[in-house]
Amino acid sequence: MKAFITVVGQDTVGVVAKVAGLCSQLNINIEDVTQSILQGMFAMIMLVDISGCNVSHEEMRARVAALGQEMGMQINITRQEVFDAMHTI
Amino acid sequence: MSMFNKGDILETIEMFTQENLDVRTVTMGISLLDCIDPDPKKACEKVYNKICTRAANLVPTVEHISAEYGIPIINKRISVTPIAMLLGACPDADPVDFAKALDAAGKKVGVNFVGGYTALVHKGFSAGDKRLIESIPRALAQTDIVCSSVNIGATKAGLNMDAVKMMGQAVRRTAEMTADRQCIGAAKLVIFCNAPEDNPFMAGAFHGPGEPDCEIHVGVSGPGAVRAALARLHKDAPIDQVAELVKRTAFKITRVGQLVANLVSRELGVPAGIIDLSLAPTPAVGDSVANILEEMGLEQCGCCGTTACLALLNDAVKKGGVMASNHVGGLSGAFIPVSEDDGMIHAAESGCLTIEKLEAMTAVCSVGIDMVIIPGDTSAAVISGLIADEAAIGMVNSKTTAVRVIPAIGRKAGEVLDFGGLLGYGPIMPINQRDPSVFINRGGRLPAPMQSLKN
């Protein structure tokens, strides 16, 4: 059960650590990370496996959103199937 | 990650978070043909029980899928067999009891609208049809989430002018009976020509007699995403590139809808029906069909060139969406409601967009004169005349057209009516008040048009 966590906003110290920390708490395994500056904004994309996540999808989503709010960045978690559907034929 | 392009991933996230891309509705179509009973009390009980059983898990399942996949899904709705078909079997029933049963069942399962307080009378009235139409104002005043529609014409049948007359009166009466609530009743009533039987969008959704016992339809949306894509295109790009970009964006939007349809269908064990490839605007800034037309190069929606831009948009949305989905149906195209579209509201307020221009636009959009607020002293005959005009456009052009107008009882052109939520707000638009009542009072059936010698 793969998903992408995207983090977009102003770059600050500890972004990777904080997001990785939440993944660890929720037992979400990080498989790949990439980050770049796109159109002047910091953007990090993490490929994660949420099969072992220890909370419900609703709570996982709420915790991710709360962390985003705390960091002043926009953090989303979206299942891989959504990107498959939109960007592959 | 190498399989995925970073730009694609971020584009998707931006569409969801900044550009209001969402799945607008998951609508469960439920047949009530097995609920027909000569005893109206028993019939209503069967209706209530069938909806509550079939749709018991609809809302939690859709909400769970939305949370699991990270796809915003806004509305959960139900469409049912036209209630006039059940009413035919019980001549002594009060039709409003059926509306109340739909309202109670819809609230029990947690959906926000139930469509199907409907009669299909394009060729004439059968038992139950007239009683249902006469009861529409009371039904919409006494319920909260029930939506009503009447099909008064079809390309193969012509226009039922007796029904056209009745519907002008029904629209006016419905607004009067809900005058203390911003005339909201009239916003839940649609008069169709060539109504699709699998439309998931309200207020015109009903479950046609040719549909299966139960199925899941999905209505996609995303005017904001199309507008944002066009905003990034150079203003001197040829119009072919505009069409191509709309097609590509519609493809992506529709694929999300198809994914949701597959997931919901599998989870509920209910067959997937159709995807409705619609651009349905919301009052949110930027999530506007009018703004898309303006991005194509119009100073404001309603100016000369608007009909051509809308024709391109409507066609490109279908071309992009068809390849992205298994089965297409419903209304499919670009909606042009006024009060639900921020850009349309501004264009109407400034006087650039008039009812006459909207009527021309309905010849090439997906539906018709939608969510237009007209002065409170507009006569039933004028409303019937508007319905006849709109239906004639649909009938002759073999397309769906509809009228959903709200007479603002006690108010004049230039004032505002505010429904709140997705239904939005809008200025009261002036409409030609000259009297067509001799034409409307003739009744009868306006003949079906030639389907050859087209010019």
C-alpha cells in the first residue's frame, strides 16, 4: 500500500526530521525521498509504504495535516493509485 | 520513485489543494419499481426501507475512501425511480407522503440530496404524473433534501405544452411557498428536455426505468484545474492548443473520477454505472466556468465570443474525458449555473451576462438556464415561455436542456438572493416581461422536429 507524502512551502531546518519522525511514530516506512526547489518553493516528495500504519486512515491524515500546520507548510498524503490513474495511460 | 515524475506529483497535489479539484458527487441510483403498492402507506414504508438498506453504507464507505486515498469527495447523494411511476398505482395517495419518505430515508443514511420526485411527461401524462406535478410546490416546501424534476420534451416526442404551462405555475408556486427561505424550493426543481436517466447531479438526478436495481454514478468536477492550466498557456497560443490543454486536463480529472467509481463499486458490491464528465463550478474564487472562458481571451463572460469559447470547452471536456472512463453518461459537459459560479455572478452583476446570452450559451453547454434568479413579479406564463424556448433548443439540437430559475418573491432586478453553501448567491437578473400567455394557454403537443434536411 504505497503513498506519496508531499511537503511544500518555505524551506526551514528540520523538515525531513520532523516528517520522518511522524512516519516513525505511525509505523510508516519511508522508501524513497527526493527534494528540490520548484518555482521558488521547497518541495519534498517521499514514497512511503503505509501497510503497517498503526492508526486509521482518517487519523493518519489528520496527524499529517496537523504537522503541516505546525510547520507552516502544506503536507499531503495521497495514495499512489491516484497518480497512476492521472498520469499513465 | 523514478517511475513517477516529480512535476506530475506536485501538479496533482496543486490541483487538489489550490485549484479545488474534487469528485463532486458519488450518487447511488436505486430502483423503486419493486416498492409499488396500491396502499400508499405500505408503498412509502417500502421506499424508506429500500433506500435505508441499499444506501446504509454509502456515506461511511465514500468518506473512508476519500480519507484513504487523499481524494476530496464532496457530496454523497441518491437518485430514485421517478416517484410518479409509484404514484400511478395508488390513486388516493397524497404524493407529498412519498416526498417525506424520501426525505426521511435520505437523512437517515446521511446523504445531502435525494433526487427523483420526478415525472416523465414528454409525450403526455400517465396515471400519477399530473398529481405529482401539482404536488411539487408542497413537496419541496415540506422537505429539506428532496429534489424534483420533470421532463417535458424530447427530440423524438416533441414538447408537451400542457406540461410546459403547468411547470411555469409550479416554479412560481414553489418559490412562493418557500419565500421565507430565500425561495429555496425553486432551486430544487428542474424542468428538462431530453433528460438523461443516469444523471448523478442535482437537482435533476433520477434513476430511469431502464437502469439496474442499484448502481453507483460519479460526477467529476474541476473548473479550477482547467482554468489554472489555461492561465499558464501563452495568450498568443493558437486555439488548437487551448482545446488540447482542456482535453488533457479533463482526462486527468476524469481518471480520478473513474478510480473513485471503481473503489466505491467494489467496496459496496454495487455495479458502477456512469461517469458524468462535467465541469461543475462552485462559488469558490477561481473554481469557475466563466473564468475558464475569460482565460481563453474574453474580457468578461457574456461578451461576444462567449458562445464559441463555451462550445470549444464543452466539446474538449468530453473528448478528454471519454478516453479516461469506462462508461460515460449523465449530463457531461460544462455547466453554466449563475449563482454557483463566482465568475458568472460577477458577469451578471456587471450587466455583461444577460438571460438572452445565457440562452444562446445553452445551445452549446451541457445543460441549460441554471440557477438564474429572476424578479419576483415574473408571471407563470413568462416562466413557461422560457421553459418552452429552452426545451425547443434541446429538442431541435438533440441535446439535454433544462431550466432552473428562482423567482425572488417580493424582490426586484438588481437585488440579491443568497442561498448559502454550494447553491451560492446571485443578483436578480431582468427578464423580458412581455406576455406569451396566449401561446402558453394553447396547450397540446409541439411536434417533434425533422432529423434530416439539417441546416
